[in-house]
Amino acid sequence: MLLLSAAATSARADTTREQQWFLDAMKAQQMWRSSTGEGVTVAVIDTGVDPSNPDLKGRVLPGRNFAQGESGDEHTDSQGHGTGMAGLIAGTGDYGGGNGAFGLAPGAKILPVRMPAEVTSGAEGTKRFNEIAPGAIRYAADEGARIINVSMGVPEGTPELTVAVKYALDKGSLVFAAVGNSGDSGNRVEYPAATPGVVGVGAVGKDLRRAAWSEYGPQVDLAAPGVEMVHPCGGGSGLCKTDGTSDATALASASAALIWSKHPTWTNNQVLRVMLNTLGGPTDGAKRNDSIGYGIVRPRVALENPGDPGPADVYPLPDLAASAAPPTPAPAGTPVGHAAPQTAGGGESEASTYGLAAGIGAVALVGAFLGYWLLRSRRRKATAAQDQVGTQGPGLGWPGQGDGGGTRGF
């Protein structure tokens, strides 16, 4: 069953905006003075997107329904999940005369790409996902979606999925995908997050630590808020509160939309490179760790001082090049390592956590996974006190904390 859990409770109130802690933490009002994501289309490959939600009015485009044989079209969302992801990206807050829920990039447009409901469980669901997802990704790229958001995952990838991602990158898109929510119960690798060329996104909570359920490993490229997320969902005036790497992925996609809107002539590689160069990296000084990848998204920093976006035609994460190299055997279930991104310097002084790219090792993907769908329910549970992360550059501190000698926050 898809990700709206029992924790996805009705949360509509006249204090909706106050409940959206991640917008305050990321300084959304400040960012919206320079960019709202206008002019950027984000494809949401999910359960469909319901445009009747007042917080998504005018944001949802015609798309495509890949759920053949099921009632409705791409604007039908019986599960509410796709509408929720669209709301986190492009919610306008229009409900009740401006008392609704906002997305991080309220000026962006949403291209709904609906997946079948039966790809939610079992080996057959995984098979169906891998049959349909490559076409969905290609469709989104062909329709001009600069950003493709995939807040779902299965325990096995395919060569066809890898080829489709490469196709999207060659068409100029970026693909973001959730790494999964089984970090505290098996931590099984999921695809397409571990697919070469996809930006795998993990989740952090209000304390800037990896959520206990957020999966970890070399497939994690970056992280974003994913705990107690209030957002539009479902039809009518639906509003939900959820947890998950799905939510974090939507915010990563929205962050890219904000940057691309301000710099419309940049390529996908340049937008991603600036995102990487301005992340809030691990506090121990490491370039990356397996919990939050290279760090937490900071679109505010990227908008204020992006630095040199670097070459237009060089993908900044190494897994894509590694996947094209002659393979060497790897343990079953090991994704291609996402280490040592290619940077172009610039950004805030000390804000970048990267150096020059190290040599890229070739690692083969070996599919030997459990044959069932791993789209786990988001759970309202405490975040583990581990994998502390923060920022290394100047900037506004985390609410309630002084900047001191080591800045926290976005």
C-alpha cells in the first residue's frame, strides 16, 4: 500500500503555515523574493495528482496515465500520495483565502505521471514497476520536465530503467528519487534511487539528524527535511501530516526548481553542481557519509551565492560514468557508489564540502533482492540521535540556536 499512513491525519487549521516548520527552517519567505520556481516544470511520477485541491489550483498540467485498466486518469489520485508530493513542491497556500499549505517552489508547474496501483506490493508489483517506469521517465523528459520526482522505489532495478534515466539526463532533465524508509528494518537498497544518474535523497528531522527510518548507504547523495511534513493531499481541501524520504525527495526537487528558475539558461548538470556545492555537509569535515550523502539541501545559499556552475556537459556525480566503465564484481545488492562529485569551485566560502573529484571506481550492480515492493508506510516515530549533520559555511542559524562557531540550519 502506498505511503499515506495512519500518521497522515487531517491537519487543516488556520495555523497551517505555522505547522510547516521546514519552510521556516529553509527561509522560504526570503527565497521567494528571488525565486518561486516559476517557469520550471516538475514531473511527479506517482499515484496521480488531483488538481481539485485548492492549494494546487492552476499548478497541475495535463499529463499521462500509465495506470491502464484503472478508473480515472492522471488527475485521479485514489491514494493521495502523488498529490501530497505535488503539494510539497508547488502548493500555493490558497485554501481559505491564503490559509492553506505551501510548497517550497509555489511557482513551479506539476506534470502528473500516474503509475498503476498494483505496483505497490509483491514480486509482480516490482516487475510491473520496472516495465512501466522507464516509459514514464522518458515521457516526462520528452514533455520538457526539467525535474523528474520519483517518490517511490522497488528492491530491484533493470537495465531498461538505467537507460531511461540516461535518456532523461541527455534530454536535459534531473531525476530525484527517494532512497526508502527501511533504515531501521533491513535497510534494503531501492531503485530508482540507486540507479546510476539518479539523485538519491534521504530524510532528516528538525534536529538535523538522519531520521531513524531513512535508508543509508552509497546510494544516498543528499538529504532534505522529511519528518512531520504538513502539506496538501487528496482532493477537495485535503491536508496531511506525513514522514518519509518521499517528502524529502519532493523538497530536493523543489530546491532544484528554485535554482533553475533563477538561472534558466543553466543545464541540468550546472543546477545539480550548484546544489552539491552549497549543501550543508557532515560536521566532521568528511565529503560525504552514508546517512546524508554530501549534505542537506540549502537552496537559500544556492540562490544567494551559487558560485561557478562549472561545465554544462559534465554530470557532477560519478556513478553515471562508473556505470559505463567495464564492470567488476560487487556483493549482491550493492548500488553504484555515489562519491566524490565533480565541482567547479565557487559558492559560499567554506560552504562547499567538496574538493576535486577523486578517481572513479567501476562497480557493477548485481540484482539479488527480495521480490516485493518496498514503498513503506511513513511512520510518526522518533528520529534516532545519530549521524549529526550541519553546515560548514556562513549563514542563518537553526531556529533557537546561535550561529556561534559552527552554523546549523539552512
